[in-house]
Amino acid sequence: MTGWPIVKHELRYGGAEWVDQQVVVDKGIVISRNPDDIPAFNVRMIGEFQEGDHSSKR
């Protein structure tokens, strides 16, 4: 999981493995840290759409 550094402790407490990266993908779910990462997020999201169904990758 990625997100604003200020919430990393809460994310870790909730069971997430927090990383400081523009984009993280887990089983087809794409997340990013902040609005500055939107260009990288969009590129990765398009890639995920092109890959198709992720239900068999669990």
C-alpha cells in the first residue's frame, strides 16, 4: 500500500505493508500517494485495463 506518509502508521496498524512509491499494484488494484502521482497512476491503470481480468491471479 502507498499513501501520504502521515498515515503510514495507521495503514501499517491496519495490516498494510506501506511503501513510499508513486504507484503500487496488488491483484489489479492500483493505488498512489498523492495528486502529484496522477500521471504515473494513469499510465499504470491503463496497463491494468489492457491486462484484463485479474480474478485468476489471486
